[in-house]
Amino acid sequence: MSVQAPLTSLTQQVVPVHAGDHVIATGFAKDTALFALADGTVVAADGGETRRIAAHPGAGLLVATLDGASLVTGGDDGRVVRTGADGGTEEIGNAGGRWIDAVAAAPGGAVAWSSGRKVTARDEKGRLRHWDAPSTPQGLCFAPKGYRLAVSHYNGVSLWFPNTDASPELLPWKGSHLDVTWSADGRFVVSSMQENTLHGWRLPEKADMRMSGYPSKTRSFAWSHDGNWLATSGADAAIVWPFASKEGPMGKAPRECGIRPAKVTRVAFHPASLVLAVGYDDGFILLCRLTDAAELLVRKAEKDEGQVTAFAWDRKGRRLAFGTEGGAAGVLTLPG
């Protein structure tokens, strides 16, 4: 019987994808990896072959998200476009030429976007509802269950039921709120702030939670599959907060994963295990296992290819797609 040395590098398991421009977001539609680029293009990569799809011809792509079956993108042309694995595109929203600032999607097919102060929600049947936020929204996130939307803006986060006439419920906290995320069990809403902190609320009590100490802004969140951990960017390690208890992280210290002399820019938890993909501002990528702090190299730092800007696991957790600000991209396939 032979004993294999511990696997320390996965770089040979990565298939490069030539994106050629800033990768805004990525995700898997069926077996196809989709990459949304700043130049308005979506690149589809499947089995070593790539196709380039003009999702926003002649315009810039600003924001993107995956709805489970396709990539939803918003551009400076004011259009919201859905791009599928087959390369087909469909315009599902139009802000009349005003920039699309944020998008969100729910697994059931609902989509939301914002332009200026106006937030638009489109349900799975294509019905539209609109709401004017108190200030320009910065982030959108659907609740894990039900048709409810979290909208981050100045001085708090609003929780909106688009299919009712009820006024949104405000979760107040002074300051400029950026991105927003909702825990899988619906108990917590957390936003990142301009002031290099996180603020959260424990629902339904609306109890405040403050998580500070970041040297820069947090622009990437990732919940573990069991909901017990929230990983965040914005430091020289992935900062992972414990959320298993009723009080969340209050009174508890976070864990730090993948400490390096570089800033973490993207994080993504594996969909079925406590493994965290960590991307840095020098293009370096690690997989970190929370159970024993083991680290596996996915990608070395590459000069002139910029920071890691996009991550996505496929549903089975066998593949990880990534992209950088400088236009490099790839797909990692885990061995075994």
C-alpha cells in the first residue's frame, strides 16, 4: 500500500479561460461557467470551449448575479438582461437609459434591480412592482424564503414585500450601508458600511449587531452551508464570524483564514462543506478548510492581472469559477 503525500496545490486542476476584460461576476448555469465582463460581454465556458455573447452591445456591464439557471446582468445602457447556458439573451427590465446600480435574484426566478432611488422587483411570472427608496440603494438581497427583498441605503436597510402594499420595514443604523446579505435561516440581516465595519440585525427583534476592526471596506460575503459562519473580505485574511448561537457573533471573536500580506477581495463557501475559497488583491487564490485550518493553493499571484473579483461554486461543489479585474479567469475542478 502506498501512502500519498498531502495535497498542497490544485493549480494543475485549473483550466484557464480567456476573458480579456474585468470579470464582474461568474456563476454556473447547468454545466456551463458564465463570466460577466465589464465590456458588456458574457463568456460561456464548457468543456474547454468558450463562446462570447453580446449581452449589452455597445455598453458597459456594471452588475451581475446568478439566478440558478442563468446570469442576470445590468448595464450602463439601463437594461437588465438574462443570459442562459445556451447563449440566448432576454431583456427582462429597462430603466430608460439610466444606469443599473444593483441586481439580485432568487432561485425561484424572481429578480430585482435598482436605478437611482427606484427599486424594481420582477416576480417569477414577470409582474413588476416599484418602490422609491429614501436614498440611492447600494445593495439588494432576497430573503431565503418568501418574496421579500432587503435594500441597503443611507441610514439603514429596508425590508420590502413587493407583492403587498405595505410600507417597507426599516432596520435603522446611521451611516452609509453598502452590500447586504441575509442568512439562510432568515434570522440575520448583515450589511457592510462605508466606515469599514459590518452592521447586523437579529430578526424579528431587530436587535443590533456591530462587527468592526476591518482595515478596508467589506465587499464580499459568504455564508457556510450550515448557516453557522459568515465569511467576509476586507482584511489580510478572510474574517469568519460565528452565527450558530441565537445572539450571532456578539461577544465572540471571529476566525481568520488565509492570512497573507495582501487584502482579501472575494470569498465563497463550498455548498456542502466547511471549505472557503479566498481571493486576494494580487490575484492569489486559496482554499481554506475551517475544520483543521488546512490550505490548498489554487492560483499564484500573477503580475498585471489584478485582484480577484468573482467567485462561484457549482451546485455539487466540484468546480469553482473565478475571474480577476485584469481579465484572467478559470475553472478549478476538484480531484476525486
